[in-house]
Amino acid sequence: MKAKTKQARWLSENPDKAWGEKFFLIYSPIWMAMMGLSVVLKLPETLNNAGMLAMGAVTALPLVLYPLFFHREKGKKWYETYWFKANLFIFILGFFQNYFLTHYFFDVLGMAYLYPNVTSHLEAALVGLSRQTVPFIMYFYTQCFYMTYHATAIVALRRVNTSRLGRFKLTKPVMFLLVSVFWAFMETFIMSKVSGFSFWYQDVGRMMKYGTFIYAYCFITSFPFYFALDEKADKKWSVGKVALCAFAVNAVTLLLFDVTTHFIGSIA
């Protein structure tokens, strides 16, 4: 008898992870529409600090609240489920990178924020030369951005990895690189083309040509770990392992940013 060939698939074979992936993908156009509506209504220009924080919370919290109340995995506590561990991984990435790495975006890549009514901010005390601040609302928005980037990335990576191309050893690392650069480029491109967003780059051309590859460090380091997170139903990650891997990713990303800065200086 011929051995059954595995079918190429988009979602994980782990049902718990597959549910989380579908939810994150479904919620992605919802939060995008919410942010787009806020731009059309010019809310960043009219809302006060409390209103902006509330808008950020309303945008990001459904990623946690919906599965917390509406998804039950038999025999598991809520913190043992994939949706929670995925949110934790992304939260640690987003917090660390907003707190530390944003200063590299300011000083090396020429990024700037403009939230005129936002007074709440949080950033590293001793990192960065420009002394620009990081609006607290970005911690909420990063959870949405990064969740979509990572959810779409691993679905695409799995589809290729389980196809005929997956037989080649270089397929997975090449795909990790391509998808990382894609999302880094797309975020910069969209921010530069859609008026009304409250952050931009001083030299968009150089950012898209060179900075895209530096920004991609954030994803080249994280996508492999996020892909492996609970990929096998019988090899679930503990919450501790999730946190440890997320901090390790941040440490390597910070090192890559800093070493690169030694060689290129600022591209702004």
C-alpha cells in the first residue's frame, strides 16, 4: 500500500491552536476598520488623553476578552490555552520593543510620533538621543499589529512548509526571511501612503529601501518561535517557556539593532 501523503494546510493540526489562529485572523480586519474609522473621524486630533487610551484599550482588549469568555478548551485552564500564550508572547514582544527599540526607530530609522492630545507615555530612561516619547496608546496598538503579522505569517509559512516546497531544507528559513521583510515593508508603505496616521518616517524612501530590512529583525527573530508555539498538540509550551522565549527574542533583536547601528549610523 502507498503511504498517504500529507495534504498542504493553512491551520495547525492542533485544534486549540487552529481556533486561536482563526480568531486572530477574523479579528484582524475588525481592528483595522476601527483604526481606519478613527483616522476618518480625526479622533487622534479631537480626543483627549483619556479618550485616546480608551480607544486603544477598546481596540486591543477583544484579543483577550472574547476568547476568555467564549472559548473553552475541555480539561484546560484559560492560561493553558493557545490564545492566552499567543497573547502573552506578543505582549512581551510589544512591551519590550516599544520601551527600548522605539528609540532606535527614532534615532536610526527617523520615525516620529504626533499625538497632540496624548500625555501618557512610557519609554526607557537611558536609551535614545532624540528624547522623543512613546505614547502609551502604542502599547495597545502594537498588540493588534503584531498579532496580525504573526498570525498571517505562520499560516502562510505552514501552507508552504506542508506543500511540496517543504521538502527542501531551505524552504522554511527563506520563507521566514521573506515574510519578515514583507510585513516590515508593508507597514512602512501603508503608513507613508495613508494620510491621517500619527506616526511617520522623515525619509520614507530610505526607510523603505534600507530600514525595512532592519525593522525585519523584529520578525526574523520572533516568527520561528511563534510558529513552534503549541504547534503539536502533545508538545504544549508552558507559560514560563513562552515568556522565556519572548524575552530571548527581544534580547537578540536588541543586539541586532545595536550592532547594525555601529555600522550604518542613522539612515534618516
